[in-house]
Amino acid sequence: MEQQTYDIIVVGGGIVGLAAAYKINCRFPNKKILVLEKEVTVAAHQTGHNSGVIHSGLYYKPGSYKAKNCVDGRRELVAFAKTHKIAHDICGKIVVATDPSELAHMNKVYNNGIANGVEDVRKISAAEIKAIEPHCVGIEGLWVGCTGIIDYADVALKYVELIEAQFPGSKVLCEQEVIAFEKNTEHTTVITQKNKFIGTYIITCAGLQSDRIAKKEGARIDTAIVGFRGDYYDLSEKGLSKVRNLIYPVPNPKYPFLGVHFTRMIKGGTECGPNAVFVFKREGYGKTDFSWNDTAEALGFGGTWKFFAKNMKFGLDEYRGAFSKTYFLKRLRKLIPDLQLDDLKPGRAGVRAMALAPEGEMIDDFKIEVNGNAIHVLNAPSPAATSSLAIGTAIMEMAVEHFNLA
């Protein structure tokens, strides 16, 4: 069993872990950094299964980590994509109110955007909605011109390329699932199923496995990750003409997700969705995927039941959408009334890692904690991909402070 020594070992080859490694190496080019990923490629889970939207920063509470990191991270991401010729399109999006009851929250979203410094956002009329998206029907809306689309797996692969090309001694290794940590006074031995690696400092960014990895490292945490699958339909050839770019509903403030929407993809096609249903397997992308261990762990956490109790109606509606194309279509027709069943064809699915508190509250903001010689990213939901470079900078600054890097 091979044993190698690194200054920092990053556990998790999603976009946040890779951005953290990249940003630390940019600041400290001589540090040897190792990124360990359990799958055969980086960006295999949340990074590679998300909608590919470059988020504006519109929805997030002013002053939150999400708000600041999304706005700053978006601008940095777009500049990064231009520099490295990563395909992207700042195509803009509309947020559409279809009922007068939604206007108050739409105005709150608008004011959040202004407070967060989101550029090119303005209120639009029903006629302007129609001019931007001819098949969409709404009473009022928002135009968000700085929203765009990209493939985040491409971004993650560029981080890998730069880490390995620019920083001798740093590397990214796949098929290295971390199974244990051995703590010593001056370092930590990270044990995978194939190797042992010694790291002076540890950073974990394990996404759907973030709580488990943090506990294995020795951190005491009170949150738990519960997975929610999002199913998508794609617009068929017949339906593609009905959506030009991105169409979102006004989010319901009573529910924890944005609602089904339409997203043009940078590599072609348009996705419709996602819903959000509890998964019985953390990395289960199929509707019937099941793991006894994952299910028992999720349902053994009291916060899960409290979350279900608070969102029962929402949860039942989401399950109806998961197994009924007709019901899914009904939800999409709120935005595009002339959409038909044959405008839709089955698409892919993703699983989002939701961090829950013991009282059943969703941890809404990014959550990063220090434990001795380790930093743990415990919650990095959307817009973490958009924000990855800004989060990477934040982790780098935490590392400078707590790891005494020089």
C-alpha cells in the first residue's frame, strides 16, 4: 500500500473541493495538495447533475454567505470561463408571477437582488414577458440579465487541469474512497480502500457524504445530510420552440425549493423541473433506488421527521409529480399554458444534499466549520457551483487563519 505525504489533503472532487484546492495553490504555489475523489471521475454527483445555471444572487438573504459568495463568485466564474474558453452564455432569465398572491414575494425577491448588488435586474410587465418568452403567460415578472448557463463538469475539469499543470506536487486522484482517518499530533493519515496518504491539514468537501466524512475525521456535528432527488423532463423536438432561455416561477416562501422551471442547456436541449422528493439512497438517481443503511440513517435522525411534518403537503405534491407525467405537466403549464404531453420526454435526475438541523429546519446558508487541523464544508447547496471560486477563496482564507499557512 503506497503512502505519500502532502501539505493539505482535500476529500471530495466536486466543484467546491477542487476550487478550494485551486485557490489555496494559487496563493501558495509550493504547497503540495492532494484531492481524493471516490468515483471514477470528478464532478460525478451534485456538480455533474445540476441544472447548469449561473445564478445571479437574487434569492438569498442580504448579508448571508450565499448572497455575497454568489454575486462575487458569479462574476469571477464568468471571467474564469472567458479566460479559459469554457462554453457559457449569459442569456438572462425571467421570474414570472402568474397570480396576484405572488406579487408581494416577487417584490421581496427583487429587493433582495438590489440589496445583494445584482446587476441588470428589473421589473417587467405581462407584455414584456410575452416579448421575451412568447409562450409564457404571467401578470408581472422580473428580468435578470446577468443569469447564464454553463456546464459545471467542464469547470471542474478545468480546475483539475490547472492544479496538475501549474503546481508541481499537487494532484487529483479518482477511485480513492476515504474509509478512515488516523489522527496524529502533527498530521493525519487518510486511508482509502487502495492507499494511505499523510496530510498535515485536511479539508473535506464531500457533498452528499459530507456529514459522514466529517464524523469519520472526528468532528462533532449536529446536522445531518438528507438527500432529495430532482427529476427532470426534457423538451421534445416538438416542444423546444416554446422556451427560448430560462423561465422561473416566483418561489413559494412556505416551501424549501424554487419550484419547477425551464432551463436551456449549454450543450443543447431544454430541461423542465426539477421536483424534489426524499431519496431512500443518498446517491440514488433512479426512482426506485434503495439503500437500507441510507434510509435507516435518514429516518433515524429526528430532524428528518420534523422536516416532513412541516412540509407534508409539499412532499405529497412532489411525489405525485415524480410518478405522474400528467401532474408534472400541470405544474409546468402554470408558466407555459400551451405545453402538451408530447412536448416532454423523460430526462435525467440529480440528488441534492440537504443539511437538516435537529429541529427539522433546513440549513439555508453555506456552513463551513473548523475542527483542529481540519476544515469541513458541511453544507454547500445551490448556488455553490456558481459560487465555487468565491467559496474556494473563503476556504483558503480560513486555512491561512487556522492552519498557519505561509
